[in-house]
Amino acid sequence: MDLQEQLYAYHAEMCQVFAHPKRLRIINALREQELSVSELSQRLHTPMANLSQHLSLMRQRHILASRKEGNAVFYRLASPKLLLAFDTLREILLEQLRQDGALVRGA
């Protein structure tokens, strides 16, 4: 497989990680600062066991980075460029929702 094909495959894998709403909420929660698993669990109202599965997958795909301090594990975004992609896609989706709403109101 050449580099271009590898890039397409990796891109598709990363998009699969973003295909879960809980993982998108994790990215947004880590926008400003790193948080511990327990802090993320409280903010997202998600059981720690379920959250840990998402965090592990995101760390494996290099979306998140982690560090351990005592018994606590802290997570942060691996690259701030992820927020650029996250925000750009949200802007596109909001535009589409507005257009769909205008179509419904115009019908």
C-alpha cells in the first residue's frame, strides 16, 4: 500500500473514532484544559467504565494524550489542530441545519 492509500485508511479510521457523540463531547470537554478521568466522568455524566473505553480508543488513535499523577490519569488533546477540524465540521453542520430549517419553513 502506498503512502496515499495509507493516509486514506488512517483518515477513515480516525473518522470512525469521531462517529460517536460521547467521543465528540470528550473532545469538547478537553478544549481548554486537561482533565482527569473522574472529572470527565462528572462533566459528561458518564460512568467511569464506559468513559475509559472511549478514552482508551482515542488514545490508541493518537487523538488524546495522557499522563499519570498518583492514582489519577489526566487526558488532553494530542494536537490543538483537532479543534480546528472539530469546529470546522460543526460550522458546516450548523449551516446545513439552518438550511434544512429554512426549507421546512418555506414549504
